[in-house]
Amino acid sequence: ACRGIDKAMKERITSVQKTGKLTDAMRLVAAAKVRRAQDGVEKARPFSDELQGMIKGLVKKLKGSGLEQELPMLRVPEKVTKVGMLLVTSNRGLCGAYNTFVMKRALARVKELNSQGITPTIVAVGKKAIQQMNSRFVVAGVQYNYTGQFFPMPDTITAKASSEISEAIRNLFLSGEVDKV
């Protein structure tokens, strides 16, 4: 009778060990994906900085020329009263530290905007953004407007997915719902 218990115990121990190995492998894959994404962002940063500088230069040159009416994306408000925020999180919890960091920073920014009398408008990417807004933001008692627009975080970022998100943000800006994103 004792042998049956020993065998069942050994099988259970083996099962738990295999589950642990699988979890470690998943963690490594998630870390590699995050590292790859960070590398991509770092490689794109010089291009982004240069592009931003060019756009700012154009806006300064065109200011007062009357072209702001024809090119609303170049509009610079005198005083920012309506701010849009884009929260990008994952759909699953394999990168919990990242999701937590993003939501802590977002909560701090919402509190800062609330102290200035501004209620931000939020667009969410990833299921964790919605879950965290419903828990963290509500508990903190901050004021925010959720657009109701939700975009699932794709496993691989495509031009189509990022285009849909940017379209939603651009529409908020062009409609006047936000002055700044």
C-alpha cells in the first residue's frame, strides 16, 4: 500500500517541476520580447527626435501665417485644458512589472493633471489597462474620461494595428476633444 502513495507523490513532484520549467521558459520568452521591443524603440529614438525637431521648426515658421486653419494638426493651443492619454499594456500578465510600472506612472500623471483642474481622456491598449483603471484609478479616486475605445495588444505590432490606434488619437485631437496627447 505504501508503494502506491510513493508513486503518486513522485508523479506529483515531477509534475510540479515540469510546470516550474515551463513557467521559467515562458518568462524567458516574455523577457526576450520586451528586450526586442526596447531595442526597436531605442533604434527609432534618433529618427523620432529629428522628426520632432523638424515638425517643431515648421510649426514655428508657419505660426501666424494663417495655415493653421488649413492644417489643424499644426495647431498649438494657447492654454492646454484637455489632455489625451494613451495607455499601452499587455493582454496577459506575463509582463506584470511592465504593466504595473505603466499604470503607476499613468496614475501619477492623472493625479498631476487633476491637481491642475484637467480631467484627462484615456484611450486603452491591452486588457490590463482596463482592469487596472477599474481597480487602481477608482480606489485612488481620480477623475478621468475613458473613451470606451479599446484596442487589444497584438502579439506582433503591425502597421495596420498602430494605424488604427493613431487614427483614434488623431480623431480625438481633430475633433477638439483634446488639446494635447
